[in-house]
Amino acid sequence: MSRNWKRHHFSRRRMLRGMFAGSAITVGLPWLETLVSPTKRAWASADGLFPKRFGIFYWGNGNRPERWTPIGEGAGYALSDELAPLAGLEDKLTVISGMSIKVPNTIPHWSGAAGFLAGAPAIGSDNDDWTMAGPSIDQVVAAEIGGSTLYRSLEVGVDSTASLSYNAPFSSNPCESDPFAFFERMFGSGFVAGGGEVPPSLGWRRSVLDSVMGDLAQLIPTLSQADQVRLDQHLTGVRELELRLALLQENPPDMAACTTPGTPEASYPTVDGRKPLSEISRAMSDLIAMSLACDQSRVFTQLYTRPLTNVLFPNADDGHHNLTHHEADDQPMVHEIAVQVMSDYAYLLNALEAIPEGDETLLDHCCVMATSDCSEGRTHALDEIPLVYAGSACGSLVTGTHYRSFTQENVGKAVLSIIRAMGVVAPSWGADDVYTTDGLSAIEV
């Protein structure tokens, strides 16, 4: 706080309280900063009416790289065998291949998860004693866009309640793995479906902002030059918000798609020792899509299977991790598992694509990444890491292309571009060899 602010006793909260002295309205400045800070845009679609959303779809044990990489580069690419379930969504996708997670592979599977999601080597010595070194990507984004919704972020699991969403070392966010329990939490008692109506308080908020702008402008002559610059930036944000609020009143966002989704099954029992992964994943995907459509949250992680999982997939004669090491030749069952995983990722994307938002779809206002802890599970390789995202985050990311790196570039560059596209002001990403100040320009708009 500058000397001038101290002299006039304008603490952030007291200042606004003073501005409205004698009136029935009081507004705390922390609320105002959330709305108007130039780095915290709640509404960020092309028409200014819909928020950006971010999601991670994650599975364990990698893929078959030779059957994953698309044919051709740029906009003319063709989907590979393992990406074939994404057919019809090519214009909404960007596939990134040939990049590497630049961390020491000291804890197979977990090193890759920590290196990609937290941008730093894993802390620990083995799979039973490890943690991420810092917050995972979803929580970095949630800190920027998750503060104005009921749930800062959502974490769901398909295979288990284990989580790869981290707030800090040794602080993870447990996954909800029961679709019925997740339904009750999101759409149970107290849920009211949306209809596109403008909240009655919107006009009141706009009039408050008008008053705040006028009163704050009177302070300019009393401030230092640095504070004047800071205040000018603040007022610019207020003006931009006023314009968005006016547009919102004239043409409210179409939240008519916000309805109560169908109730999932009460239980999903195993059959012949096999958990019905697709059924659980698809039930969760429907609930996630509607949760985003109803603006209950803007950030989610869907952990399909965790690293090192040995879950039994349909038609497989052994657990997934065992197959990656012991299935012979070109590993057809490992390949089929990758196809199933992409089929369920495609289901999530199509659920988002089916929900209209203005002239676009919910998927257009999302960025939903899919990746794994390694490429080839047999070698635990951290190069050729599989990475695809869908949705342009309201026009902030390139879609409809395949970017191929031939030099094993740092995948942290792609991460940095994506979190910046979500509105995070990030001069860099990662630590040690993951550290980068450069994004991946090929995916930036």
C-alpha cells in the first residue's frame, strides 16, 4: 500500500464502504477485484457471453506410439488407429506428438504424471511414496477461473478414488468415483435448472460499478505516479466489465441447456472381475457436461485410470499394466485398450459438443486435454508423450491441426500455451528441465 493510500486511510475494504456512506448499498473491494481485474475475465467467449472451461481426461500406462501418431501434419492430418474414435471431431481437435516430459524417470509412471501435470520431478522414491512438487495444471487454472462458481473444480474417477489433482505437495483432491453420488452432489436437493434469465442483481451491480468509477477517479490527483498507473488499469477493467454487463442485459447467455440430467445407475457392479469402465466414464461425462452447462464449475479432472493400474479391460486376458510389459509383438490388446480409452474420451467431447451455447457449443468454450503418464508402457518412455486437446477455449487456441515435433521438444511449452489461453498470467511454466518461458506458438491464436 502506498503512502498516499495510508494517508487517506483508504484500505481496500474501507474505501468502498466510504464511497457508499449514507446509502443502503455496501460493496467490498475484494468482490470488485474478482469482477474487474484485467487478469480475471469471468466471461471470455468470442461474444463475451460464455465463460472458458478447462478439463483434463487422464489415463494410465500410455499407448502404442506407432499406432497413435496421426498421418500428415497441419490441417490436413488423418486420424490414426488409436485416435479413430474421435472421427467427426477433427476440426475441434489439436493433436500434439513427438514431445517429451523433461524429468528424470526415477519413479516409472509417476514421474511422467508429476512432470506433465505439475511441471517438476516427482518427490519420493517409489509408487507408494511420492507426491507432486506443486499444484497440478487444473488447480493452476482453477485459481484463475474457478472462484466464481459453486465448485472451484471437480474431480471424478472411473477406476478409483485416487487423484492426480494436487493443490500442493501431499495435498491432493480425492476423486468421486460413484456416478450416483456425484449426481446427488451436483443435481440433488436445492438444484435449480437455468433458463437464461438475467439475475435481478445484475442492474444493481452495474449501477454500483458506475458509482465506484466516479468516486475512484477523484482519487487520481492524490496518488503517486505508480498508483495512478495501477488505478488506470483498474478503471479500464471496470469500463470493460460495464460493457459486458450491458451486453449481458441486452442479450443474456443461453443457459436454457442447463437441465437436470438423467439419474445414473445406483451401482456399477463388476462382471467377471471387470469393472464397467466405459459405463462409469460415460455416466460421469454426462454429469460433467451438464455441470459445466449450468456453470456449477469451470474446471474438472476425469481420471479414467491411474498410472500403474492393472485393471482388467474387456476381452483382455491380463491386467493393463501387465499387458504393457508381457504381451508379445505389437501388443494388440494394449492397442485395443487405447482405442477404448479414446472412445470414452470421444464420448465426453460429444457430450460437450451437443450442448448449444449461443451460436457455438459448450465444447467451443472448453479446452479438454487428454494425456497419459508415458508413451510406450513397456519402456515407460517419456518421449512421444500422447497429447490431444479439444475445444478452442473461446477462440484462444488453434484447433483442427496436428503439430509434430521432430526434436523431442519440452511438452511444458504446450502446457504453458494452454494455461495462458485459459487466462492465467504465466511468465513461465515448470522447474528444472521442464522450465520454459516460451509457449508452443503453433497452437496459439
